[in-house]
Amino acid sequence: MKKLLVIFAVASLLAGCRREDWRETTIETPSLAESQVRDAAVALARYEGVDAQSVKLDTVNKRITLRYDSMKVAQTNLRMALQDKGIEVVFPENKTGIAGYINTRGRE
């Protein structure tokens, strides 16, 4: 009986470990131009947690939409990578009072 409890406890712990947390986000880029599309794609592709197939660069509406694994890369890192390439990025206002919090569940 003791072995059965140990096996059950180990199985429960292993089943509860999150290894992936895929989220979708839209990054507002007020000045995104056609000439910056390649730089933006390169900046985002360097992260293992970005689903390269999901990246949509919209120069008309000035936004980038993508899926990313938040267990591998933070949304802020993606925004900063774009800024490093000279692309203007809007960081959402933190209305929660929690340092570093970005709401990825609802509208940013």
C-alpha cells in the first residue's frame, strides 16, 4: 500500500508540472513600416519560445500579432527586442499596481 501511495504522489507531481504556456499577444507598433518588417521578423525569430508560423506583421494597422511560450520568453523581452531594432513599441499601462505585470488574458 505504501508503494502505491508513493507512485501516486510522484505521478501527481509530474502531471502538475507545467512545461509550456502558449499565449497570443498583439504588440502595438505605431510607426511600423514595410522596411522594418524583416528586422522585426529577425528580432522575434531569435527566441525559441516564439511560434514563427504565427507571427503576423501588419503595417497597415501598425501591430504585430504572435503566439509565444511564456515559460521560455517574456512578453517584455519581445517588445524590447523590437525596440533594439529601432521599431517603436507601445508598452501597455500597468493599472494593477503589480510591478512588471502585463495582462495577456484580455485586451492590453
